[in-house]
Amino acid sequence: MKQYLVLLVAATAFTSGQANAAGCLKGAAVGAVAGHVAGHHAVVGAVGGCIVGRHLAKKQKEEEREAAQARAQAAHQPPQPITGAKTNPDAKPASSQWD
């Protein structure tokens, strides 16, 4: 088992040019605990948790980017006229009781 772990660590160390651990560490911790509880498969759980955590972090970052883009677009558009209120150009102004 130690051999597999050493090979896994060595392979990830040499293949990853730049580490991007957004979501991976938290997912790996949760996956390791779940894998250990499920039957002493902490390493498998950590790897799976890292993959899932990275996917969820990437998805959240994409949603935040889209929301920021929508806010920026809305800030640059002119205000829309209020619709639904119909005006009659021939109508007299409403009189008040003090007229």
C-alpha cells in the first residue's frame, strides 16, 4: 500500500507544473475521512474527494464569474422605461380638494 502511495505522490509531483488546490484540499480531507469510515480506503477517498472538490470549486468560480459579468453588463445599460403604466395625453390632471 505504501508503494502505491509513494508512486501516486511522485506521479502528481512530476506531472503538475503549477499546483492549483482550490477545493482539492478540503475535498481530500472529507474524502479521506469518508473512505476510512467506509472500509479503510482513506487514500482512495482522498483522491476521489480531491477530484470532486476541484470540480465543485471550478463550478463555483465559473458561476461567480458569470454573475460578475452580468452585474457589469447591467451597470452599463441605460435604465429601462417603466412599462405597464398607461398615460393618456388628453387626460386632465387630477384635481385635489384644495383647488
